Amino acid sequence: GRIQCVVVGCRRTAPKEKYPEGTRIICGKCWRLAPRYLRRRYSRLRRIMRKLHIELDDLDFGGTKPGSPERRVLVLWYENWDRIVGRATEARMGIG
């Protein structure tokens, strides 16, 4: 099976076997449509997540305490991901 890019209107896909269950992906073409500052923030947050031993496979808040550094990084990561998807979708549709 295949996983479709999350950007509305994009038809690109990736192999399902390569990603954990429930993964959302953005294809490279749509990724480059997002503003550079959001992509850089994503990279910085990923580095911090690796330092704190937060895996992308288990991105839920279950194992983190409210107010903990891990929880704060996860919240920032999710917010940034949603902004990237939104801005890439806007760019793809010619809005803004």
C-alpha cells in the first residue's frame, strides 16, 4: 500500500512499509512549498527531540507530564507540523 501526501490537492505517495502505522507524510515537492523558517524550526525541534529521546513512532502525550520539557517540545512540534501543512496547502492552491 501507499501513504498519500497530507497536502490537499497533492497526489504524490510514499511506500507504507517505510513508515510506522498512522504516519502522515509531506512529499518533497510540497515540503519545499512551506516557508524556510518553518522547515528550519522543524529541523531544530527534531534535533531537540532526538536529544530528549523522543521517537517519531510514539508521538503522543501519554508518556509525558504536563509542563515537562518533553511535553513542551511535542506541543511545539505538532503546532509547527500543522503550520507547515497549512502553508504548503495554501501555496499549492495559490492562496497567499
